[in-house]
Amino acid sequence: MNHAELLGWLREEDPVRLEELWRRADRVRRVQVGDEVHLRGLVELSNHCRRQCTYCGVRAGQRGLLRYRMTADEVLACAARARALGCGTLVLQSGEDEGLEAAWVADLVRRLKSESGLTVTLSLGEREERELRLWRAAGAERYLLRFETSNRRLYDAVHPSLPGRPSDRLADLRRLRELGFEVGSGVMVGLPGQGWDDLADDLELFRSLDLDMIGVGPFVPHAETPLGRAPRPAGPQQVPATVTLACQVVALARLLCPRANIPATTALDALASRRGWELGLTRGANVVMPNLTPLGYRALYEIYPGKELLREAEGCGEPGPRERVLALGRTVGAGPGGSRAFVERPGRALAPSQGEEPCPLCL
Ligand code: 5AD
């Protein structure tokens, strides 16, 4: 699919044509990655952050927000709950928190591996190569780092670099792959200033990076952030932050990256009044990430509003993740659920051998 065709699908509003897109994405998902939906237990390890991202509710500039760091024992308790829930993977996510010392994280990963046997995904922001190396050696298998938008100007505007350290997430992704991580990235849909071409470029970048995991969610304005306070730009080029457009991006990501693992994201679920998993899973996605963060902390990890109200794993009378998956006629994935893109990549984690197509992230 070329840029013009992507643009055509992104701008499509005819519900009949969109049904065709959902059908195609769902078919490719079924053929390529099957009916299993993998559950990833999400633990929001710390809400400390040194960055000033203008979209995010836990940015460094956020005054009056109580900051927390979970203890290793608290994380291990979450891991036990993850196992009980049928998750094969634990995702440790945090703000970009220098107080999460590399050696402490490595110890935590080792304990998680030996005590729970879960696959470990880290999503701790832009960290030093020596730290990433340490965590990989400790047993962490996967790393998530969204590039947020492929539009460099927009990226710099919403995601200021640290003084003297220009942010280069594409270089970070390349490094993660070289270190042998299964690599995930993704974008927000509907950022103020984001245009149609930008979204088509995002999709083409997913394809050329040959990502193992792709997370796409709608931008949800947070009133306490610069982007949440600013008037939303209007005009024909501005893309909307809607559930449908986020689903269009998910469906197209499935068509372009058929063997990737693609979650129906929490932001999609929040914006779609807790029907977002169902929408995502029937439009190309094959992963969900139930939030296992203890409730007291979860309320403090408000990167966007509405999120802390999601209580899908709490057994509070509402259907849990397993029920929601089964209700769609799908099955819950067993085991680590690594992406086909990763598992089947020739010479993965090794230098490409002669004559083999080099992986674009390793170039
Ligand atoms: N709306 C939607 N998604 C957001 N994220 C951060 N802030 C927001 C927001 N206001 C996403 C970013 C980040 C991920 C952890 O959460 O894409 O990478």
C-alpha cells in the first residue's frame, strides 16, 4: 500500500467502506497471528518523570501531583496477580525516572524472572545504552518506546529534549533491537498539529522499522497540561482524536505489519467508554494490557484523564479481561506470546549474514 492509498483509507468516513477496512484487518489478523489474544499485565512502576512532554499528565512540570515509586515486593505481588489472571507477560512502565536506578531495575527483573517466570517488558523511557544492556542481561525480553509522531517538528514541539541531549527515539529503537530486545513503538492519533500526511508517514515508518509491537491510541487532552489548555487547532489538515481514526490506524498497521503484536490500547478503551478493547480487537489488534497497578498508585498515574477509572482487573462486577476476550469468540493466549515478526526474523539479534536482507533498524 503506498502513501496515497494510506491517505485514502485514513480520510475515509463512509461507514460501508470502513466496514471493509475492519474486515480486511480482522482477516489478516486471524490468518497471521490467529485468534489468541495475549494478556499483558501492566504495572505503572513510578510516576516520577524528568521530561516536559506537553501532552502528558505526569510531566515534570506537574505541580501538586503526589509522586510514587513502587517497591520490589509490591511489583512481585502484581506479578502474582498477573499469573492468576492468565497473563504471560508483565509490562513495567514508568515516567522517565532517574530515581529508578539501573541496578535496582535489573535486580527486580531477575526476581520477576525467577519468582514468577513471566516474560518481562520494560517501558521506562529513553535510557542509557549501558542501562538497557544491563536490563537485557538481567532477562528483560521486550522494550516499548513510542516515537509518538514521525513529524520531527511536531515531536520536538510536544516532547522537548533534555538540555544538551537531543531526543532520538529512532536511534534508541535501533539500539534496543541490536541488544536483542523485542521492540515496540507507536504513536498518538489526534495530537494538535498532526496532519493526515503525518499519520500516513507514521504507518510507513512502522513498516520500514519492521516493529515487533505497535501501540496506537487516541490523544486524550489532559486539562493540567500545556496541550490540554491550548485551543485545539482547526482546519482541514488537523486530524481528529477520535476512536474511529485510532482504529483506522490500528487496522492499517495490521495490514502493513501483519506479524506484529498490536494491542487494543488503554487510551482507546478510555475514550470509547470501555468498548475500546472490543473495537480494537475486531479491527486488527491481538493484545490487551489489563492494568494491575494498585489502585492508590493508579490514580496518580494519570497520563490522561479517565484512565484511572478503568478497573478491568479488579473483579468489581464488571467483566474482566478474560471474559471480554472470550465474549468476542477469541481465546486467551498461553505462554509468552512473542510476536511472529520477532520470532521469525532471520538471524535475529545477530549481525545479518551475507546475502540476507539487513533489518532496517540494524542498518
Ligand atoms: N493522551 C493519550 N496518550 C498519551 N500518552 C501520554 N499522554 C497521553 C495523552 N494525553 C501515551 C504516550 C506514551 C504512552 C505511555 O502514553 O504515547 O508513550
